[in-house]
Amino acid sequence: MRSASAAFALAWRAGPAVVAAYVTVSVVAGLLPTAAALLVSSLLDRLTAPGGGPLTPVALLLVAVTLGTSLTTPAAEFLRSESTRALRVRVQDEMLSGVNRLPGMRHFEDPAFQDRLRLAQQAAGNAPDLLVGSVVSGLQAAVLLAGFLVTVFVINPVLGAVTLLLAVPALRTQLAAGRRRAEVLRDTMGNSRREMFYGSLLSDTDTLKEIRLFNLQRYFTDRAAAELRTVVRAERGTDLRSLRERVPDLLLGAAVFAAGLLWAVRAAGRGELTVGDLSVFVTATAGIQRGVAQLAATAATAYQAALTFTFFRTLRDVPPDLVLAPEPRPVPDLAGRIELRDVWFRYTPESPWILRGVDLSLVAGEVTALVGVNGTGKSTLVKLLCRLYDPTRGRILWDGTDLRDVDPADLRERLAAVFQDYGRYDLTAGENIGIGRVADIGREDLVAGAAEAAGVHPRLSRLGQGYATLLSRIFASAGSAGAAVGELLSGGEWQRVAVARAFMRRDADLMILDEPSSGLDAAAEQEIHDSLRTLRAGATVLVISHRLSTVRDADRIVVLGDGRITESGTHDELMARDGTYARLFRLQSAGYAPAGAITGVEVAAGPPSAVTPVPSGGDAPGGAGTPRGTDDGAGAVVDSRQPPAAAGATTP
């Protein structure tokens, strides 16, 4: 009942006049069959009884009722469709609002939440409409059933009572079937998601090259088919069980109808019933059977929809993945520093520690470079600075204000970022840059200026429609039918677009550059870094890069290893210290120097990943029960699955 009430409230907010009209027309449609049966009975009695009365008024009323029946059906269909359209818009708004109100990333990196989200999306697509439609159809069926029951009770109370009692097991059977269908939907959602995923790989432009190259079409087709067969088996099983349970109810109903018909015919033969009484009794008895079946079917549909609609409703009840301050403090202009104080972090209580007691200061106006081998927590640290997650332990201060005390949206307005796994949106070239600051997305001068600074303006200008060109091969350009498909950019050009997107926020207090040039050639990389130097002049910048030559001019270079800061200083200071940074720098330099030009490089001292890091992926949430070691920068793998020590300790 709560789901039905919530769905009706949703439909009422979407279009109250349409819902009211839909209910009214449906109730009238439920009354008309009983009225028609009574008018036919009266007409037959007047025809067969001497002096039965005038026929024309009854005939005209019957014509009017028949016309009303003919008109209410298309009217109800139109109002149902109109309610569906209004409801669809409203549900989409509430669905997306429910997703957008979650300020962090924790829920979205949880497979269980992704299952719930998919269930909610599926429920949002049809459950509210099914609930409203089923309730209204059930109301219509109830009105129809009530009218015919009254008629049968007048003629034969015993038969009316028996017919009414037969509705109880039918309703119970249908409700049980609806519950089982909803349970199957819930239990097989993981299979459905995997089936959709495998199917999407076969047409995804990001994977299509490898699919064709490695001849993976049949492999993923078979996997998608296996998941779908699992879903189909579960659905078939519950439908067969429902069919077996419905057969006895249907046979019993047919037997009652046959008994009632036999009694009515014999009663009419004895003169106890008129021809009109016999007609209305037969019509009413058959109508009751139809009404019970319709009511049971709509009740089952409504019950199933109510159970699935619960997934939509509970999405709104998912607690935020960040604890939001009841009265957020304003985010001041950054004048001093951003401080990480004894920051520990892991993605779940069962997963290994990614950050282990990090103390770091980002001084306003300075460039800080963060380096280290893969899996040491660099990208995770970026997520914490953007407050996509909160530290498991410790604090991050913005000029002394704890980030937990500010609104995440206000904080992010003061940040600009080029992420390692930047987004490639199927939007126009101008939109792909302008979304860096949506308020200025229509400012062509700012968008072109950001593109110019990122060195991608000449390429975008040469596109078929310039900045209005859709960067997609999935959608055609909006406009007339047959419009040309979009165009594609190379990986390096996309990276420049991502940098231009960050340049839309050149006034940001903190700029985060996570591998901003990993996909560029040497000349383009130099050009981008020249632009970045201009852009970040006087700004507070955090640069993350595996190419140590790009960070040597930073005010401070910080080495992260095993989730801890192991070294800190300028390039010259760290080279003089001859630690992890110096070793990695010499390793990279050795690849560009003539043979024998660089001495003292111990290539075997570090793992291969230290020499040729993979530029994508970042730090992923650790799975429960999966030990994960991290490289300490010297080739040893350290177990990072250790609990933190008491407050103030530096090692767990």
C-alpha cells in the first residue's frame, strides 16, 4: 500500500488533472456494463410480457450506454498515455536527483549498489506507471464486480456469496505469483547486468578493435547468452508454478458458472425467472468471472510493480556516502595551505590500506609534484582532495578548515583538474571543453581561449562544423534527418581537450594535474607543459606524473611509496639524497641517453613497473579478502593489510 500511495502521489504531482480524469473515466467504464445488462433485461421483459411498457425509452438508454462504453475505452487509453508521459518526466527527474544527491564515489564503486541502482532504474521505467494503471484498472474491475454481484445477490444470494468467496483464492494465487516475479527480478539482476555488459562490448567503439583483433565476438556472445539463459530459466520456473496454481481456481470458477447457469435455466423453465432475469443473470455471472480474473491480474501486476517500485523508493533513502555538515562553513580563498594530517584511507573495512599516515602540505602559490610507482595511492589522494571520499582517519584542512565541515559542491567550485581517466563525452567539441565551467559553456571566446591554451584550437577549428562538431560516432548531429555523423579525435587530442576543460577554471584555487600529458608525444608534451606553466603562474598546483622530467621544476617533489611519504624536496635535493626518486629519474634518463653515457644505474633494483608504468587505472578499491601488496620503491613488496596504530603513531 505504501508503494501504491507513493506512486499515486508521484502521478498526482506530475499531472493532477489527468489523474483525476483518468480515475473518473475508469469508474464510469466500470459501471456501464452493469447498466447495459439491466437495460437488456428490462427490454426483454417488456418484449415478452403483455403490456410490459414502452420500448423506445429503454432502447434509447441502451444506445446511450453502448455509446458511452465505446467512448470511455479510447478516452481511458488516452488519459493513461498522457499520465504515463507526465509520470515519465517526473520519475526521471526524481531518479536523477536521487543519484545526484550522493556527493561522493563510494556507492558507485560498490557492485551491490550498482545492482540496486539498476533495479531502481528499471523500476523507474515502468513500475510507477504499472502501479497507477493497475490500481485504476483494479478500481474499474471492482466497480464492475460490485455491480454484477449486487445483481446476482438479488436473484440468488447463495450463488452470489459462493462466487464472491471464489475470488479470495484467485487473488491469493495471483498475488503470490506477483511476489515471485519481483523476487526473480531482484535475484537475477546481476545476471541481467552482466548480459547487458557483454552485449555492449560487441558494439562499444572503445573495445571494438580488440574484439575484432582477438576474434572475441563468439566468446562474449556466448557469455551474454549464458547469463540470459539463467534469467530465462528463473522466469520460466516461476511462470510454470503460477500456471499450475491457477488451474484449480479456473476449473472451480467454471464449475460454479456451469452450476449457476443450470439453475437459472431450470428456474426460468419453472417460471420463477423471467427471460430478462435469465439474461441479466447469465451476463452478470459471466461478468463476475471476468471481473474476478481482471481484479486478480491487476492485483498481481500492482503487487509486482509495488515490490519493484520499492527499489526506486529506497534509492532516495540511501544515506549519503559523505557525512555532510548540517551548517556547512564557507570555503575561503586559499591563502595559506592545504594540509593532510595523518591521513589513513582504505576503501572498505576489509580492504588493504591505500594511504598510511600521510602528512603533506600544499602551500598556496606553489607547485607540488607527487611521484611514485603504480599502486602507491596517488590517485586516491586526489579523490580525497576533491572530497569524493573522506579519510578513514585523519584530516584534510583548507586554510585550517576541515573539508568535512564544508559543502563538497562549494569546495569543487574552487578546484580544477585533469584526471588520469578523463571523460570523453559524446557532445560537441565546444561542449566537451565548456563543461569545465557550465556557467560559461556558451561563451565561445572562453572556450576557444581554453582550447588555444591547450594547443587543440587548430584541430577543432578544422572539424566539419568547428566547435559545433559532435565528437562521437554513436550519435548523429542534432538537426535534420540524415545529418552527418560526428568525428573522432586521437588519444592525444582528447587529452588536450581534457586539459582545455581544466583551463576553463584558470582562476581555481587548486589545480590538480593527474598525468596531464601521458598520451602526448614529446613535442606536444612540452607545449602542454609550457601552457600549464603560464596557466598555473601564482596558482596552487598538485602535479602527478610518472615522467619525472616534467616535474623537475616543481617547488617541491614528494615521493609516495607504500601509502606513505618517503621523500620530499626539490629535484636537486632529491638527486643529492640518492634515494628512490634519484633511482627512478636515472632509470628514465637512461632510456634517452647514448649507451654508456649514464653510469651508476642499477636497472635491476626496481620492478618493471617502475620503469614503464601503466598510465591508466589509478588506485582501485581493494576487494574484500584480496591481499594487496605495494611496491616500496626498491623492488620489495610490502603487505599493506595492517591496521592503524593509536592516534599519533606513524607506523601501524
